[in-house]
Amino acid sequence: MSVIYVLLAISISVALCFFAAFVFSVKKGQYDDVYTPSVRMLFEDELLKDSDKHAHNKEKIKQTESTNQ
Amino acid sequence: MANTTCYHCGDECGKNGVQFDEKEFCCNGCKTVYEIFSSNGLTAFYEIEAKAGTTPNELRGKYDFLDNQEIVEQLVEFNEEGVQVVSLMIPSIHCSSCIWVLENLNRLHSAITVSQADFPKKTIRVTYKTEDFSLKTLVLLLGSIGYEPNISLETLEGKKNVVDRSLIYKLGVAGFAFGNVMLLSFPEYFEVEEFWLDQYKGVFRWLMFAFSLPVVFYAAQDYFISAYKGLRSKLLNIDVPIALGVLVLFLRSTVDVALDLGSGFFDSLTGLVFFLLLGKFFQQKTYAYLSFERDYKSYFPIAVTRLDSNGNEENIQIHKIQKGDRILVRSQEIIPVDCILIKGTAEVDYSFVTGESQAVFKESGEKLFAGGKQQSGVLEVEVLKSVSQSYLTQLWGNTVFSKDKASQFQTLTDSIGKRFTVAVLTIAFLATAFWLFHDSSMALNVFTAVLIIACPCAIALAAPFTLGNMLRIFGRHKFYLKNTNAIERLAQIDMAIFDKTGTLTTNQQETILYEGVELTEDETALLKTTLRASNHPLSRSLYDILKSNAIMTLDEFQEHTGKGIEGKVNQHSMKVGSATYVGKEASSELTHTAVYVSSDEDVKGRFVFKNTYREGVKELFDELGTQYKVGILSGDNDGEQKQLEKILPPQAHILFNQKPEDKLECIEKTQKSHNVLMVGDGLNDAGALAQSNVGVAVSENVNVFSPACDGILDASNLTKLPVFLQLSKKSMQVIKLSFMLSLCYNVVGLYFAVTGQLQPVIAAILMPLSSVSIVAFTTVCTNLLGKKLK
């Protein structure tokens, strides 16, 4: 029957882990600004698409350079 | 090209539109920003949100003080090994495009490594390498793309205070304990008389006890402190019965567990604290980007140009200005200290300080006061007093500004709390006395049970949720209040006093009337041509209204700063300017801003500039007049008296020529018989706003300066003020209804308690049930009320 002790210990330590994670996130200031990240996460694509284009252009230039040689 | 809007900022392009890259722009400024974005691969700015840009302002010379390393040192947060980190407030952040472009600043300059925007606070944090880059270049770069940062004296003194996150921690602790205790007490709810459950109940109970410790001694400590403070100052606030309830819950449960009398009330205890903190958290709605505590500091520049004895210019911090220094004040700059004019003609706009909208002209040798804004031309002045001793800054020494209105006000909850505590204690003692007589073993049980069940959780939640929700509804309609306490005070208002200039009138449009001999067509053309050459704001607005298309070439043009302008064509001359300049006796009734015109030295007449009243002001007063007393306190002269009397209800008080101190005193006097709402806009109202029961600042753009106040109202919604006042009153009624509702729960609970049948499971059901139903009731009610605003 003493398995109940093990179960309790596990359940409480899991809970404590989450609690620690919560305290950590508050301390890091993750709750100071709860709006901007929600907008920010939608941006990554534009930037990638944009730099892709740049990289693409550069490649093109390189290609033309090499054919010229 | 008619009716096209700017690709960058969305304004109408009008006559001066520019075309570039097959796109329309309203001005060169917007076009330049587009060029910068497109050449750096940032055109996605226009895809995220269309026409979201801001027109950049001319910044030349404005930020030269950032060359001073000492000032930079104070502004940056981190400065080591060629890397600096700085947080800048950018008022023009307003959409997702802004966030995107500001977080991609590194594409505009390679020295910028990281930039992170905080939208609610309207700030960005930039990390950059100082090698061939500096704070000044960063500020200029931001300015060039329309995101000019706001750097004022306030920024320099930097309240770099640590953010108070203790409430979130407490809420976390209480929530964590509440969940776990609920789980652990679950088996006992069913009272299963199973062998193994009975054997392990000790473990479960002591674990619950352990979980409740941080809740009582950490999460709930504010209630104990507040109750202690209240008792010490002989006040029975609502926190007294709460603290008593928590304490009794904890002690009784501990005794129950220790003596194996029962499972205790740890579930109710942790739940109670969790709900209470939740209410507190909800009430704490803040508008991070608005400041309600502003004084002259957020309006003054942080540095000025000082001239040393050799005539060299040098940028120094404003605090280092000493008596006897010579400083330069450029066009559109604020005069930071009281001083004597040495060189140049001053045309000073004191509207922020006095409310008087007409600019004042000063000759060299005359005294200038701090807070005025130089309109045109450069001034050289000698300092008479340091910043802190100047007239304007001394106004802030008044004790009114250090007073906290919220702490002096007894809220409805607190006044109920007093009667409630008395009632609960009476019932508890009566019940105990009865049981002592009847069955003394039950007496202590009943006494504690009454205190536990009567813990006014629902009452304490009614106000935070009602007012917190109302605060949000107001915010959605552009009325931003500092805290929920302001709504309670707003509900008690019975007199509303308004400032005139900038509050009832708008600065955005003027009516210009012509008085005098009618001008011939030729004269009008000459006048318009002359005005065209001048940059003075009055010339510009006059130029815009004159109907003449004949533009001539001037043979001669002269601008006499602070007096007027003169233009000559074909032997005809045209003078425009002040009365004395054109050769007219200065009229005795200096009631309006006026520009006089003379043709060939013959005075023709004058153009009178009048402020226009905001739309709906008459209706506003009609509506307010039926329920409230209304008054006007204006710093302006009495030229508008007749017009105001037409708008106002007949018995209204109107006072003119009120200096800032006069306004403060007047409010103080009125407060003896009334609860006063002051509505103002500028620094000149700051004293009155602070003294009044509720001070509301009206602002055309909530991001720019508004003085210290309890709330900021967007000028477009000024006419909704009566509705806001009415809703505040209704909110108080909602709170009163919630009190009735929660009293019903208490009566049911008290029945169980007094009869000695209170089981932990009943408390655990009753307490959350009452809290949740109160929250639901107040939310539904306030949302229904909020519909009135549409």
C-alpha cells in the first residue's frame, strides 16, 4: 500500500516543476508584455521570404558572373 | 490626382502630392521613408498593414545634445566594450507594421544587433555597437522613418524602478496550492469509509496543511497588513473580516487535523485567497503607455545650447544651467528657465502655462518666463533663475501634487465592510452564547464556523470585477482612467468645471473673419503673394483661406520678426502684421488674435482668428446642465464671454483670466459644497486637475503630453462625458446589487454555521459558488450597461 507515497511524491514533484517554471517565466519578464509576442510570431515568414529573394538575386548575380568567365 | 491617399501614411495627397515608383505620396517626407524601406528590403511594412506609416518631422539640430557623452551615459541602460543598450519611448507605435519594422532595424544599419518592441508600453529596446554608430545616429535614423523617440527630462531622470510582479507571484502560489489541495481533499468529500483511505488520511491532511502555509503567510499577507493598518487607524475596512476569516480558517483547520477532528477547511482557505487575488489582479488594469503622473519634466528638453564667453556653442544638461549663463532658444523650443531676453525678438506662446492662446511679443531686455514656447527665430537669453526655482516649476512644489486622492477616499466596499464586520461578530457571539448554554462542546465549533462562512469573499470581489470591467469598457471608448477608484469618485460628482482653450475649443481648426474695408482683387492677390513668402503659422493659415489664384513675383519682401511682413510689387506695398506695425493704434480690446493689413500705408482692416468650439459642445452642456452644476475656468481673456453664455446653461459660473494658482484655489473653494470634476488640457490646469475630486485631461492625441490627472479622455469622445458619468453611477448600483446577492449566500451559510452543521464540503461548495456567481453577475451587468456607449 505504500505505493501511495510514491504516487504522491511523483504528483507533487511534477506540480512543483510546473510551479518552478511559472516562477522562472515571471522572473524573466515573460508576463510584462503579453501582446507583442502574439504579433511577433506572425512575422518570421515575411522576413524569410524577403531575404530569400535577396539570396536568390545574389545567386543569380553569381551565376551570371560565372557564365561570363 | 484628386482624392488619392498617401501610400505611406494614408493622408490625402492634395495639391502637393508626390509620385514615386508608381505610388502616390502626400509629401516628400513620406516618399523618403518609402525609399528607405524599399531599398532595404522592408517593403513588407506596407503589406502587413496598409498605409500605416507616420510622416517624419524635421529633426535637424534637435538632437545635437546627444553628442554630449555625459547625457548619453545617463540615457543608456548598458554601456560596455563598444556595445550599448537603450530603451526608447516611441509614441507613434500603433500597429503591427510598426512592430515589424522596428524589430528589423538591423536591416537599416549593420551596427544594430537587436531591437525589440514592447507594444503596450510603446517602447523599443535596441542593442548596438558603438563603432561608427551612436545614440544620436540611432535617434536620427528612427526619426527619418517616422518613429521619433520621445526624450525628455523625465526620461533622463529615469524612474528605472523594478516592475512590481509580486501580485503575479502571489496569484501563482495561491493557484498552485488551491489546485493541489482540491485534489488531495477530494477523497474525503465522499467520506468513503474504506480501510486504506482511513489509514492514509493523515498524510493527505498534513500535505494540505503544508500547501496552505505559503498561501496564508505569503499570498494573503497583504490582507493582514491592510487589516492591521486599518485597525490601527481605527477603521474597519473590508480587509478586517477577510483577514479574520483567513486566520480562523487556518487555525481551526490546523486544530482539526492535529486533533483528528476532521479534514479541516484547507480547500476553502486556498480557494478563498486565490479568488480574492484574482479580483485584485483583474482590477489592476493599467494603460502602460499612458502616464497619469506627468509634470513639467516630460515636457521640458533635457539639454540646451549654452554660449560661453567666446561665443562657442555647447550642449549642456538642463540641471547644469546656472544664473548668469547665456543660452540659445531656437524656434519651437521651450524656454526652460526664467530669463532676460538679450538678442532677438521673442514671440512666446504661453498657452501651456497660462491657457492664454495669444502669443506674447517681447523685446530685448524684457523678462521671459519658463514654459513658454518660442514661435519664430532664435533667441539669446541670460538666465535669471535655475530650473527648479523658476515660476512654472515652483507650481509643482504645491502640496496638492503629493496628495494621493485614492487613499483618502472611502470606497463603498470599505463602508459596507464596517457594518458587515460588526454584524458578523454580533452573530458569532450570540450563537456562541446560545451553544454555551445549550451544549458547550459545540460552542467553539459554531464560533469559528460563523467566522469562516461569513468571510466576505463575494463582497470583496463585487467591486473589483464591476469596476475593473467598467474601466475596460471606458478604455474601449477612449476614456482612460488611472484606476478603479476614479470610477467610484466619478459616481459622486455633482459639479463639472471645464477649461476653455484646448478643452472646449479645438486647436485643429480656426475661423478667420475679416473686419474692415473690402480688399480689391489686386490687393488680395498682392496680400496672398506676400503671405506666401512667410513661414509664420498665422501667415500660413491666412494664406490657405484667401481666394486668389494670381501669384505675382515680389519686387521686395521684408520680414520683421515678431512684427509683420511687407511685400512690394509695382510701386504698391502691402504690410501685414501687428496693429502697431501697420500703423494703427493698438486697439484697447485685445480679445482676439488679429492680423492687421495695410495697403500703401493705408490701414484696410484686420483678420480675426477665432478658436472654434468642438462639435457637440452645446449638446454636452445641455445634457450635463440637467443633472450637474457647470462652470468654466479659463486662462484666456473674456473676449468669448457672450459666445460661451449662449452655449452654457443659464446659471453656469464663468471665470476668465485665471492663472494656474487661481484655478486651484477656485476648485478648492467650490469643493466645500460640491464634488468637483475638472476637465482641462494643459499644464495650466495641472493644479486644478490635482485638486479636484476627479481631474480629467482632454487630449487630441492621447500619446502626447497631458498633465497629471485621474483620467485621459480622447477629445473626439468629449461629448460622451455625460454617459460616462451616468455609467459610473450605474456601476455603483451593480455593486450594491451584488452585495445583496452575496448576503443571500451568507444567510444560507450562516444557517449551517449557527446550527453547528457546517461540514468542510459545504464550505467548499458555497464559497466558490458565491464567488463565481458574483463575478458572472457583475460581468453581465456591466457589459449590458456598456452597450449604452455605442
